[in-house]
Amino acid sequence: MDKDQVEAHSLFNRMQKKQALLDEFEKLRPNWKGSIIRFAGMVLGIAFLIWMYPEIMQQPVLYVFLILIFGMSAELHAESKKINKRIDALHRLLKDDV
């Protein structure tokens, strides 16, 4: 291989790595479908608990709020992990540390 072929191959590899980072960046973009699915899962989980343990409804409303708080914290945790991965991908893309 001569010098031009080596440079072309190196440039092609860098372009592939950059494209892979761009694809990862776009894949980690938050979307409305994920939020709706997580919310529906939380509501179904609460409905299941109420169905399994109907005496929960006879307790003070604070127990229901507690369940909602745990569900929201789980959703926020999942979303923050996704955002952090996206920031890391953007950082690598901008730094060009491929």
C-alpha cells in the first residue's frame, strides 16, 4: 500500500467512527414514546397493586403518593442515565477522541 491508500484508509476509519458516534447520539435522544410507555407502566403497576391489595385504598392517601413517588424516581433515574450517556457521546464527538 502506498501513502495515499494508507491516508484514505485512515480517513475512512475516522469517518466511520464519527458516524457511529452520531448514530449513538441520535439513538439516545429522548422521545415522547418512551415517556408515555414509562408513565403507562407506572399506572399499570399501581393498578396491579390496588387490584392485588384492595385494602390499600382504605389506607390514607399518602401510601398512594408514596407509590407514585417511587415510580417517578425510577423514571427520573432511567432518564438521567440516558442523558448522561448522550452527553458522553457528544463529548467524545466534540473532542474527536475516537
